[in-house]
Amino acid sequence: MTSTVTQPKDQLPRIVRAMGVIERVGNALPHPFWLFWILSAILAVVSWILATLDVSVVSPKDGKTVAVQNLLSGDGLQMAVSTAISNFAEFPPMATIVVVIMGVALAERTGFLQALMKVSVSRVPTSMVVFAVAFAGTMAHVASAAAYIILVPLGGLAFRAVGRSPILGIVVAYTAIASGYDASPIPTPNDAIFAGITEAAAKTVDPGASVSPLSNWFFNIASSVLLALVITLVTKLVLSKRTDLDADPDAPGDDPDALRLSARERTGLLRATIVFAAVAIAIVAALIPSSSPLRGENGSIVESPFLDGIAMVVAVLFGLVGIAYGVTVGVIEQAGDVPKLMAEGIKQMAPVLVLFFAIAQFLAYFDWSNIGDLLSAESARVLGDLGAPTVVIFLGILVLLTLINVLVTSGSAMWSLTAPILVPMMLLLNVPAETTQALFRIADSGSTAITPMSPYFVMALGFLQRYSKDAGVGTLASYTVPLAIAMTIAWTLLFLAWWALGIPLGPGAPVR
């Protein structure tokens, strides 16, 4: 029996209207690259006004009184021109993300990550398929945007293979990736980007601040498991009860071999796993001696060359695994293929690097003008005077960032925009930068699955229409809204419990 993809009249129109408003407002915003130049211009005007009024603040850096500096002055022009290149070259996430991407590119371009995703969703019992696809969605982030392209259609195939609705499989895979985007149990390129931006923001208060890409790792591992469980529960109790899950009668059939691995791919996965285990064992063995050069002072691992260079370790690990798989399946036939694949990964990051140039200039102007000191110090003072409980401040930040994320779906852009204010402000309230970053992760992910401003929302809709040609924006939103809301609430409660219990967020990253 088949049925059309419809919603009750009192529910679907509200969703459609809300999505339509978001889409129209979002489409009116310029590209993030131009958005940061526009913000720089606004910042310049604001700095001129505040400097004219002789506004000053006690700097949280050193306790000295500093005045707002005018970006429209001769000194401001000199700074903007003379530091443009260094601002870009020294932008904290720049070098780190390039190094990580070169390693991850080998794992992705050789097909290793795709094969790994196939295995993770195809070899599970029927009763576990929802959890398997959901958890694979949180792990898939290591492949960045490719996660959507690879796993969303695989989710539909995996569900159909066990006799469940492929529509449900697409929704589960898409929502797991989108609304759990920053919860990966595996270190991802995003971890390096966020850590760099957080560190730069923290240095406005603490010049010696250092934030590792693993600063939220423990929290991320727990978050990925929790979110997969929430998706499984909501899918079972809510989504699977819907009456519009049947595919169209004329929907094209799926390739039965799409989830299967060839003999070479299976051998490649086995060899890649062996290489991964060997490298991991070698790393652990190198860290065991208290006199290891990879350890820090007094044998510390938390503050050590190993964690300082974790981006390189992750890159090498993914690179060696990718090479082992690529050689086995024939993608890598000669040594020259390795740098070619790495270069393809860098090409994929070109739009992000272009955006980084605009972001780096904006942050430099923001820092030089001392407006960041003014906003963070005054915000912290006001919150302190109000005596607002820390939990209430957390929830206020979460709501603010979630609303911004509906329109500005680029995580790096949103965090670059808000971190220079939020991180110093929370540091002045004795909340570590890593904790504020963990809160940002929730907001950056939760609403992503429901906003039509995300290009991947449109992509997921295209996959959905393969099985239901009449599906529209409201249709997909009506599926993802219950999941996204439940995930955000559960993730927030996990964060609050984590903070209350004082559990470290990652190696050397206390939550309080």
C-alpha cells in the first residue's frame, strides 16, 4: 500500500511558512566572504564614533585602561595595509586545517572513508540499523561535506535492504550528520578550525592561552553516542508511526550491490585497519616512557609536544591508512599519486581558505580597535552585576547562537563572528574557553537539519524526492524538526550535567 507524502493541514502550512520566511531572510544575506567585509566597514564606523567619544575600558589582558582606536584614522589605515598578509598567514586555523586536510584527503579520495561507511551501515542486524546509520552520521564528519554525499543515499539503501522505509533512512542519515555535525568521536578538520578561532579569541584575555583540536574530544565521544541513541528513540516512537513512509510505486529500484564491497575493497579495509592499529600502538609505545621526547615537562602528556602537534599526528594517521587502502584497491599506483590526492583535498578547501582571508582581516581590525575588550569586559560586568546563574547564561548563549545558525550555516563563519566576544566574556566569568566552544558546538549543529539555508538541506531533499517525487521543503522539515529538537535538548542536558560534574572536556581541558 502506498500513500502520498502529506502532513495534516494544521501542521504542514506552519512549517512551510516558517521555512519560507527563513529562506527569504537568509537569501537576502550576502555570501559570508562579503558579510565579513561589510561587518569590517560597520566596525570601522563604530570605532570612529566610540573613539570620538573617548570611550575606554580596563583591558582584561593586563588591567590597564585602553581607549577604543579609530579604524578610519591614519593609524588604522596603516595597520590594515601593513598587516593584511600577516593577518592571513598567521590566522590560527590556517596551517592546522591545511595539514589535517592533506591527511584526510588521502583517506577520502582513495575511497577508504566511503568503504568504511558502507561497512558501518550494512553489516548490522535489522533492529540496530537506525542506531548504526545515526552513529555513522556522527563519525562521517571526518569527511567534511563529503559525508552528506556519501552517507545520506547509503542511509536510504541500508533501510530498504532490511525492509524499512528508504525515506526514513535518508532522514536519519541527513539529520545525524547535520544536527550532530560537531559531535564526531573522531577528530575532524572542524576541530582544528574551531580550536584555532577559540585560541585567538582567548588570547585577548590570556595571551598565553592554548586550545587543542582535542579540547572537546571526551565530550564529543559521549555526545555522538547520546545523539545516536536519541535519533533511534525518536525514530522508533515518532517518525516510524507516520503513515507517509512508503516510496512512490514508480520510484526507481536500488542497486543491490551498492552496499557491497568488492574483494579488493575488503582487503583494502583489512590492510588499512592493520596499519591504523600498528601506528596507534607505535604512538602509545612512544608515549609510555616518562622520558619520551613526546612528553612535556615532568613527563606530562596533557602539556606536551604530542598534544601540541596533534593535528600532524591525525594527518599522518589518516594519510597512512588512506595510502594502505589506496594501494590495495589500485587508486594509488605510484608515489606521485599521493601528493596529487593531497592537492585535490586542498582544492576542495579553497572556498574555506578564501573565506579565511576575509575573517582574518575582520578579527585583526576587531582586536586592534579594542572594541573586543570593551564588549567582553562590559558584558561580563553587566552579567556579574545581574548575578545571573551560570546555567542561565549558558542557555542564553545557546539560544542566541542557535538563532544565528539558522541564517549563517557556516560554522567557521559563525564562530569567527561570535567567539571574539563570547570567549573573552566567559573567561572573565571564570568559564574556560573550551567550555564556551563546547556550548557553541551544540548551537552550530542543532538547527542545521531544519534550515533551508543549508545547501545540504536541498541536497537531502533531492535524495528524498528520488523515493517521493512530491516531497518539498516542508516535507523534509516535518521529518527533521522532531529529531533536531530532541537532539538539541538532550545535548544541552548532557552539557549541563558535564559542567555540573566537572568532567574534563578533553585532554588538559577542564570544564570549569
